[in-house]
Amino acid sequence: HSHGQGHETTFAQVVSDKLGIPYDDIDIVHGDTGRMDFGLGTYGSRSIAVGGSALIMAADKIIEKGKYLAAYLLETSVADIRFDDGEFTVAGTDRSIDVMALAAKARDTTNLPAGMAPGLDERAQSEITDPTLPNGCHICEVEVDPDTGRAEIVKYVAVNDVGTVLNQLTFRGQILGGIGQG
């Protein structure tokens, strides 16, 4: 479960970017044991590295399965199908089907080539063997009144090496939240 990391935002953003599905059409569901076989928790900063990687792996599987179904429905070979920004297109033509329409057709077994299971549903599990090592340096300059002992913050500087930032607002919130907790 998210406890302030913004999973609902970043996970939906990854799926939207990868599959070309409108962000507002994506629902992120946490902790439904009827849907998930396995989970470990967030453990700080690893959620997007592990969960985001699994989302990309599952989206790649959806795209590959979608290419086979699109080829069947558009009456062409799989090698001629291209996927970009939510559209399966026959190369060199204007013939295409978007991923949401294809997903709907994938539920109707009369639309499927022989041997293809219905639906575009996929699962993936990310196996990250090396830890992610985000790091930072925070420096707080304070002045202390020698008579009263009162400390006053003069300047606070934070530099963070976190890798790719998926969402600037979520990133800022996580950094400010960490500073507040610190």
C-alpha cells in the first residue's frame, strides 16, 4: 500500500505512457488479495523501481499479445503491426485499432485467432537483484544565540540523486516529507 509515496499517480503514469491509455482511465488497486498472488510492501523508495518495472514488463506482454490479435483482426502479419501511443497500426497504411478497442474485442472469443486466450490481461513480477541506491546530502545552516541557546535556521540546502523523476510534484512531496520526518 502507498503511505504517501504517490503510487496512484506514478503507477498510472507508467501504464499511461507505456500503453497510451488516458491517465484518467486507469485505476490503481492496492492490497486486493483476490487479485494478487504476492506482495512485500513498499520499503521506502523501492516501489517504482520494483512495481514500475513489473508494470512495464506486463505492458510489454500486453503489447506483444495485442500485436497478434491486431494482426488477426486487421488481416495482416504480426511483423507488419506497429504499436505507438496506444495504437496498433499496419505499417505503411492508415489501418489501425487502438488498445482500448482491441482490449474490448479480446474479451469476445469469436474475435480471437485459434489458441489465443481471451483478454489482454497480463502479470509480471520484477526481480531486482541489486538494490537501488538513491542518495542525497542535506545541509542545514543554523545560528545559535549564545545567550538564550535559541537556534534559528538560516539556510537549508538539499541535493538528491534519485535517478529518473517520473512526476515532479510527487518527487517534491517525497523530498519535503522526508525532510519533515527528519
